[in-house]
Amino acid sequence: MHERVATATGGTPGGSVAGWPAGVGGAAEPPAPAAAAPGSRFGRPRLPEPHLPRPRLVRTLDAALRYPVTLLSAAAGSGKTALLAEWAASGRAPGPVAWLSLDREEDTAARFWSDVAAALRRAGTPGIPAAPAAAAADAAGIRRLLAATERLSPPVALVLDNVNAVADPDVLAGVGLLLRCVSDGLRVVLAARADPTLPLHRLRADGLLREINSDALAFTDEEAATLLALHGVAAGPAELRTLVARTEGWAAGLTLAALHLRGAGRGGVDGFAGDRGAVAEYLVGEVLAGQPPAVRRFLLYTSIAERVSGELADAIVGGSTGRAVLERLQRANALVVALPDDPGWFRYHPLLRDLLRHRLAVEDPAAVPGLHRRAAAWYARGPGRGPAAAEHAAAAGDWPLVGRLAMAAPAASLRLTADAPAHAAVLARIPADRLPGSAELAVCGALRALHGGDPEAVPPWLADARRLAAARPPADRETVEMAVRGLEVELARLRGDAPALEAAATDLLGRLADPAPRRLPAAQEHRAITLNNRGVGLLWNDDPGRADRYLWSAAMTARSAELDVLAANAVGHLAVVEFARGAPRESRQQAGAALELADGRGVAGTRHAVPAHLALALVAVEQHRLAEAGDALERACGAHRDAPEPALRTALRVARIRLLLARREWPAARTAIARTRHRAAGAPLPRLLDRWLTQVEAELYLGTGEPERAAAILTAAGPGEPGQRERVCLARAAAALGRWSRAEELLAPVRAAATDVVATVGAWVVHALLAHRQRRTGAAAEAIANAVELAASEDLRRPFLGPDRRDVLALLERHLVQRPAGHGLAAELVAVLAPAPPAAGATPPAGPELSEREREVLGYLPTMFSAAEIAGELHVSVNTVKAHLRSIYRKLDVSRRRNAVDRARALGVLP
């Protein structure tokens, strides 16, 4: 398994290989060089057994051999020699292949050049002088060697394997001359564990060098699976992914993994690690054994970190040459990898890190806590490094330090970053009996309760934190007090108490304006979080104008504080604000900006991005892009399961009801409204959400031909003037009831204000309908034209698709006749309102044979009900519902809930 070379001569000594005509330019294809016997340095080594052919890399070598010099530089066990041997054995080389496996004995100029000449002669290269070794070792001898190959066609390939064995300056200078002056009849292939001390930079600059490195040699998932199979090991997809990730495609690692699994290794895939058995032996022999004691100690000590920079290494080890050591190890391909996206940072191969940590624990266990403390102290000195500092403090078992580090940033921010899972893991490691030990650790107890989804356990911990801090001087209490207040704001948000959220955030913003809190190390982060929370409270309290100002300020402050996750949340809520204000195009743009921020921090699938997904769904419904709306809702609901907020949960349910109404699925919408009302019975809904829920209920009644109920529910919504969208709903109800004058009274302020585009378009549509019914043709035409023009500016369609579809269709068709060069939107709407009739003789597709109970379950799939909720509605077990779902998916030939709904609609099983 070590990359040892067993070679043998590849042909007859002297002029030519058997079967290859002597002379230059022979037309016959050269035979593949024979494998050599063990112990010989000439000829390609035998391929290992079993051997996995790697045609993609052989093709890479073919392409590289068009250039004078090719370098394979990768760690021990990467498969360099095996690849070259496979390529040489394949017969794909354009000419003879001369092979020389180098060792320390080669480290004299005379011996080296004598062996190079011998390798070329053994490969059948004509004209290579059999001169004394000393004569071939100087520049003139090298030039004679080059001259002998200059006119060869096809060229001879000289493979120098294990180039790092050569250290003699005269040899290296001669090889450098050979590479710089290589003739058209020669190709040089170098294989090394690290870039050799040769003028490679000149070759790169001149375009004469092609390189194959560790990344190229790494096994793909498919190659790894085949290699395991050759060893008699069958790995499932998850096991294969684990092995490839753990070995990073390293050939030796995968081979050792196969032997481990074939031998029923302890723990199977999970038991394969770098600190055990053959893997540990290999790494000790190939990586650690050759390192000086100081470098070995450096590797052991710095292995405590997942990634390491020169400065961090210096802090851990107590030196000043950390970066130089890391760069040397990386250049030496000692399984030390530079991080391309983070210059100056490195990481150790996972298997090497396993070994190093094991050896450290065995050889110097007492040093481990101190090393972690040094790492924690270094991380704590830099901005944005709190999570790593806390992880090292926890690894050291220094719980008071964990508590102090938690205070270095706003406590609420520990839930508002991409590192939230890491924070939660650190909090979970604190022993329960240590949490009451200090005010800072009590705050950690509150955070742990929040991370664990137990908000009701938070207040007692906050009370303990205040009590424990009470005896301190005022200046020392301030950090704890700000953490406690910040968590109280967060708690109000998680409880869905919008008035309490707004009040608590307002109070905290006032406190942050005082001089003492402004001097806190994380004052800017405190302010960004609190601005965002106040903006969210104002949004749900139906004050979008003020919410807009606070959320914008939160987003800007968060970006300045490098809290991009918080900024994504703030901008996502701004998108919801824009929808509430009736600006769907702006809402869509803000949602896109929020998701771009979230994507950049890897949180687009978490709760931080839910507002953005929600806004996209709401806008897509108004634009009648129903499939897009369904997808956005699915993403929002999936992300919301990460850590649900009551207000967002209700908003998502309302968005789902809007989608059901747009699809004219009246029974499902009615059920969803009732369910949402029932769930909100325990506490009053925030004002905006109550308004939204009332609106969709009114729209349901308008759609089902119950205008009296629509008017009644809107009128009963509460004192005060109705909003613009409520006015449009009330006007539709009044028009349906024949109260045309009342309808006009309701619409006039909406059309005059024109601040909510969705409401304004709806008002013009209803005004057009009223004029149409009163036979005021000119007024109707003008009104529908205004509606179409305004709707086109925001790509709106839904205001035209209300209960009066036939009359709206007539108005739009007349509009197209009068303005044939008008908006394409009008033609789109006509196509939606008047779908093409089915083709003559066409029969609808036959639906699947679903049982009565399966049809009941299917009816709930367009809703947001979970399997447990559906079970509750049908008074059956969750397992029964899941069994019905599997049967439904099978009969509909789908694998996902959304696809099942779409398929059932296409087949006419769902309306």
C-alpha cells in the first residue's frame, strides 16, 4: 500500500526493444513496455492487484504529453506511480517509454546521468551514447544526450519516478538544464511527492509544463465505488459519501478503507479513522516519520484546530514561524491543504488530523486543555471569531470562559448567524450543574433553552442572571443586563407577541442610546438586532411605514457589523413590508436581495430566509404564477421548521390560503381558514395578520357567491376606516348585492390615493364592472384600460380573476379590439379567463383508482396540514395517514407532495 516501485527492464540492452525497428522515424507502433521484476529501477512497475483502470486520468496524461514536461505532484499514496504504469502499459504513448525509478543512491551526478542514459537505451531509443558516466554528467554530456533525441519521431517519453529522492545540487542543475532545453524528440514526465527544486516557474511561464496534482488524482464517487467493489466491498450511497469525504478521494486511504471493511473492521465505515490500524501505520511511516521533532510537535499541537493559520499556529505552539512551516508542509504535499477561499489558512487531511489528535492524547494529554485555551484566547481577540473561541473553550472544559465569551456578542446574535448550530453545540456541552454558577452561564442556560425550542424555560434563567449580577458594580452588570434585555426582546418575538416585541425593542433601543451601553464591545450588533426586532414588531402591528424605516436601518447596521444573516432577515421582512404596502415588484426585488445575502452565508434554507420566501409566494399569487408560488411556499415551510416564529407561521398559512383561493379550491380554503382561526384562538393575532386573514375569508365568500357574509366579516373586523384592500372587497360585495352607489363610494378613495397598486388595480377593475353593468361603455373601457396599464407595471393578474370572470373577459376582449397594439397582459388574461376548448373527440385522462379514505387524505394535500394534523382531522393515527400517502404517491406515480397535488389536478381528481 506504500507507493513502492517494483520495476524490471523493459527491453533488450543496447540499441532497440525487441519488435521495434532500429533507426529514427520507424512507422510501426511501439509495444507497451514490459513490467519489470522487483528490485529493478528500469522499466515500468507492475500494476497493483486489484487495479482500477482510470481512463479519465490516462486521457489527461495523453493530453499532457503534447507538452515537453509533465509533472505529477501529490502526496504519498495518491496513485501517481500506478497511473503512470497504467498509461505506459496501455500502449497509448506515441513512442518508446523509458522509465527510471529514483532513490537516494541516485544522488550523484555521475550515477544519475548514467542511469538516465541506460533507461533510454533499454527503452530502445537509438543513438544514446554508452559513454562513461563521468562524461555524461556535465553540461556538454547533457547536450549530447539531447542531441541524440532531437530528431526522434515519435518522441521518447522519459519517466523519472520519485524525483524528490534527488537532492544533489549538481544533479538538480543538470535536470533543470534538461527541462529547459528539452528537444522535440523527448518528453519528460516527473513524479514527485512535492514540487521538486527545479525551475518549474520558467516552464510554467513559457507554457512548456503541464501539471497533475492531488485534486486531479483524487477518486470520484464512481471510481471509489468501483475500487471498493474490486476489493469485494459493497458500500451504500451514504457509506460511500462518508468514505470519500473522510479520505477526500485519496487512493491509499480508500484502499485501506476497503481492507478495513473487507476485514469486518470494528465499527464499519464509522470505525474507519486515521488513528487506527493500517491507516495509522501508513501515516506514521509516510508523513510523520520523516519530519524533524520540532515539525512533528507543531503538527501534534496545531491538530486541535479544525483549520489553522500561521498566527493561530504561533499562538498555540508558542513560536513565530507558523506560516512558513505550514507553507512548507503544503508544498511538500504532506496532507496539509491550503484553503483557496481563505488565503493564509490551511487544514489537515481528515485522516491525518485523526492520527495527530490521537498521538497528542497519548503522548501529551495534559497539554491539550492549555492548547485549547491558547486557541480560544487568540480567536477571542479577533472580530467575528466568537464561535471558534467558544468551541475551544468548551474543549478545554473552561466553562466560566465559555460564559464570558458568550457575553462578547449580543446573546440574541448567537441565534442570528450562520454559526448558530455551532453555538448550540457548545451550549449543549455545558454541564447542567455549572449553569447556575455565574450570571454569564445563566444567560447561556437561557440561550440553551431557546435553541432547544423551550421558550418558557427562558424567564427563570434570565431572573437568575439578574440575581447573580446584582452584587456587582454597575459597570460590571451592564453586559449581563444588555444580554438579558436582548433575550427578553427575542422571547417576545418567539411568542408571537407583536405589541410586547415592539415595546421591549423600543425600551432597549432607548437604553442603547445611553453612554454606558454605547461603550459595550458589541454595541453595534446589539443595535442592529434590536432595530430589526422593532421593525418586525411594527410590521406585524400593521405599521408598514415605520417598519420600513427601522428595517432599513437594521439592514444597514447589520451589514456594517458583518451580520449578513441578520441583514438577510431584515431585508426579507422589508420584502413583506413592500407587499403589505402594495408594491409587488419592489417586494420581489427585496426578496431576491435577501436570498442573495442568505445564500452567501449558507442560510437560504433556514428560518432567517423565511420572510423572503414568504414575500415571493405572496407576490407570485398576485401575479398568478401559481406553480412558482407553490414552490416558494414549500421552501418557506421547509425553512420555517428550523425554528418557527408564530407570526411567520400564521403568515405562511394565510399565503397558502391565498394560493388555494387563486386555484378556486373553495373547500380546501374554507378548511384552512377555520384551522387557522382555531389555532389563533388562544391569543389575539397581530393586527396585520388578523387583517390578512379577514381579507382572505371575505374573498372566499365572494368566490362562493356569498357576498352578504363577505360584507359582514369585513364590517365586523373592528372600528376605524377600512384599508384599501378591504374597501375593494367591500365594493365587490356591494356590487354583487346591487348596491352600486355604495360600491362607488368605497372605491373612490382607493383610486384617488393610488398608493397600493394591488388595491388600485382591483378598484379600477370593479369600477369598470360597475360601468359595464350600467351600460356606460366609455367609462368601462377607460377604467379597464387604466387597470391593465397599471397592472402591467407590476405584472399583476389576480385582481382580474375575481368572481366576475365572464364580465371581466368581455371587458378585456373589447379592450383588445379597441387597442390591438395594447398590452400583452390583456391577451394573457383573456387566455386565462377563456381557456381553449378541448380538442374534438378528446377524452380526459383516467384518474387512478383511489379508495374513499385515500381521496379524503388527498383533499388535505393542497393545505399546509402536516401528516399529524391530517391524522387529527380524520381521527386516525399518523402511521395510517403515512400509509395512505405512500399508496397515493404510488398510484399517482410521484414522489413528493407538491407533485401529487399537480398530478391529481391534471387527472381531475382534485379541483
